[in-house]
Amino acid sequence: MLVIKLILVSLACLFFSFILKASEKGEYYFNNLQKCEKGIGSACTEIGFMYDKAIGVAKNDYKAVEFYSRGCDLDDQRGCVNLGVMWEKEQANLKRDEKKIMELFTTACEEDYGYGCYFLGLSYEEGQLIKKDTSKAYFYYNKACSLEVSDACTRVQEFDVENIK
């Protein structure tokens, strides 16, 4: 009987813990929604990210695009880059538009958002969105590395090793 009571108490604690975490996520969502409605771009981007990655809400690519776009329009470069990535993957029925994607990455990089530079480097290295150009890839990876994007630093090191051989 004691074991059953302990199990029931444990289940009750687990349930209330889950409810508390769910309400915290809901509160986080609504706090960001209010900030987004007041014109804070980073809050719009955060909501887009929640929809994109199904964090506290159901995954919804259309809502992710909507909020990333709002964030980007409000000069949040993370929103612009995430929108570019979704566009590149043709999520939410977006038709691939290489020029628009490159504009999003370029603007973010010019605003010193490291991941914008990183994705420019990747684009130039792979040659899928724009003509392949390893010197430009290296340049943008190097800039992203200086903006503390660790994956870009790894690519710079790999480029350096390749050029030594």
C-alpha cells in the first residue's frame, strides 16, 4: 500500500511539474508575442524559432516564416538568416529564390551577424545559390569566425590546411 501511495505521489509531482513547465513555455510565448506586437524584432524571431523547432508550440513552418519575416522586417538579422535558410530548403511552400536568399544572408553579414557571413561562406563554397568561389567562401568564413561562429572557424582551419598541401 505504501508503494502505491509513493507511486501516486510521484506521478502527481511529475504531472504538476509538466504543467508548470508548459505554463512557463506559454508565458514565454505570450511575453514574446507582446514584445513582437510592440515592434521588437528579436521577439518576433524567437516566436518564429519556436514554431520552426516545435519548442512549446506545434511545429508550423508557415507561422515560422511569418514571424521570421516580421523579425527581419524589424531589422533582427537572426530572423533574416533563419528566413533565408527556410527559403533555401523550400519550407512552407516557399519557392527557392537564390537572389533573395543571398540578399538576406548578405544584409545580415553586413550588419555583423556572424551566421549571415557563415551562410554566405557556405553558399560560395557549395556553389548552389551562387557561382562557386572559394576565395569568397574563405573571406566570409573568416569574417564569421571573427564574429565568433565556431563552425566558421573550423572551416577557416580546414581551408588553411587544404592550401598548405
